[in-house]
Amino acid sequence: MSAVRKHIVLVCLEAAEPSDAVSLALQELGLGTQPSPRWRRFGSQLLAAWPEQASTDQLAKVRSVPGVRRVIHLENDARLHTRWPLGGSSALALATGTVGGPEPLVIAGPCTLEDEDQLMETAAVVAEAGAKALRCGVFKPRTSPYTFGGLGERGLELLARARERTGLPVVTETLDYEQMELATQSVDVIQIGSRNMHNSALLFRVGAHPRGLPVLLKRGFGATVDEFLHAAEYVLLGRIAAHQDHPGLILCERGIRTFEQTTRFTLDFGALAALRQRTHLPVIVDPSHAAGAHDLVPPLARAALAAGADGLLVEVHPEPQRAWCDGAQGLDFDTFRALMDQVAELRGGSSAAR
Ligand code: PEP
Ligand code: MN
């Protein structure tokens, strides 16, 4: 949380332009409609303000102004990620299970879609082993421009087919808003990756998508927990702006860059513990990108569940050594099945009960 404590007033408008009455009400709160360091506009229908004072009377007055749809007061240190003002559980219900419910949920699949057989084979195996969602990239955020960038739009059709065949909801990353719009018909959860966690304009727009598609937000590998939570706040502001009642947001710890080179990134269990305290949002862990090595994935996965993660995001490939992307960290089918048995044991069930 930033050092400056300020309470926040969110004003949702019915129309894109504040009417004179709305402007007057804002002035009541000590806010004009001219650009000011005390308020900020998100999209066309949401104002966020942090006035010195916002008495119950002043807020009631703003609420009663025609053209104001909703006023949300986040007092003191409260933020949308610390207290969802519209109530209800932040657990995210998918067709197959819940992220943030009593049981951890495993999302698994290839880093990157290569061809139909690779996807369908992997999807069938992870479904059979007990994964409740399929992950697979078609728009890849590659560090080098001279590496495979994913099948793009063509791959979305295959993702939709895999969903149809297995019944698994699909998670895929999109790098910009246009890609997200293309993906909305084919997938169930939009992943915003580590490299885009700092793109606040994208975070807000994705959160404000009219279909309210759930978002899986990965921690930037150079981001602090505070920065991660502020990134989450942008998505949640999008939800408020789009009049969505549910946060529809999963956070994912995937390791940060440190001096340690033994693992690809350093999985930050302290952050996981802190996030569990500081936000109502479900938090999952990606042991694959953190480890960077397949043999380190299962122990990190088990540790994450023991530390209270709401789920896992795991890369699986029919032949990891031949994968077009992130092969070193990909689990083969047998190793993934064994991990799922351990997951079942950890949660006190038997693998037969999956
Ligand atoms: C991924 O999940 O495939 C990915 C690219 O992850 P990250 O954004 O965490 O690097
Ligand atoms: Mn990957």
C-alpha cells in the first residue's frame, strides 16, 4: 500500500459526460470537473476521486444526482482488492470447478500451441488426470523477436475445439486488447502475463470488457507485491466501470528475478503468504516458469499448495524436450499424472476420488 493514506470515492455515471448536476455534486466534494490531481477518469463512465473530506451527507448528495448510477466509498486504506464493495465471494466459478473454493484447482497444458495433435493429446491427458482447466498460449510474449511467437488467431479455433472435446475451460494469454476481443469467443479466461502486468491501460480495458471474461493476472517478474496489487486494482476498476458485480480475477505468483540462477525465477512464497492476507482475490502459483526445470516443478507445486495457494498453473507437453517454447520446464504426461496424485493426497482425498 502506498505511504499516502487516502480514501477513495468511485462515481459511476449513466452517460459518458457528467451532467451539470454531476459536476455540481463533484464540487460538493471539493472536486471540479477540470483536470485535477484529486480525481481521475477511467473510461467514459467512471470517476475515481480522493477528496480531503467525504462526509455521509456529501456522498448522499452525490448519490442522489440524476446521472449518477453508483457511488462507492473506499474508506481509509480500503481498495477494491482489499474489500470488494459489491459483496459476495471472489472465488471464481468455472464450468468444472472453483478457483478460490475449498479445493485447489489445477490449470494445465502446453506453454504454446504447436499443432492439433499436440493440443488434443495434452488436453485429454490433463483432463483425465484431474486438471479443471486447460492452459495454452497462441499469442506468445517472447523475449527475443526471433523465436516462435505462437499460432495467433488460427490457434483460437483449435482452443475452442479442445474445450468442446474435453469440457475443460480454456485459459490463454493475450498481449493487447485486440487479441483479447478475438479470443473472447474461444476461451474462458484471459491471461495477462508477467510482461504486461505494468500496462495499466490494458489492465483497465480488459477488466472493463463488456462480457466480463475472467482474468488471470500474473505478477511481473520485477514487480513488488504492492505493484502487483495495484495492477489488480486497475482490472477491478474496469469491472466497476463495466457494471460487473463479480471481480472475476485470479492472481498468479510465478516467480521474480533475483540474483539466484539455479531456478529460472525465484518463487516468492512470502508474496504468496502476504497476498493471501491482503486480498480477497484467489491466488494461484505457477511453479513451471518459476522453476524453469521440469524436475523442480513438482516440489515447488507441492510447497505452493502447502503454503495456501488456491491452485496451480502447470506446463505439460507430450514431448517436452521437443517443445517449441519452454521445453525445459514442461512436464511429460507421466510426471504430470504423478503430480496430480500428490495434489490429491495433499488435499486429503484419494486419486480415485478426483
Ligand atoms: C506463460 O504462462 O506462458 C507465460 C508466458 O508466463 P509469464 O507471463 O509468467 O512469463
Ligand atoms: Mn511458458
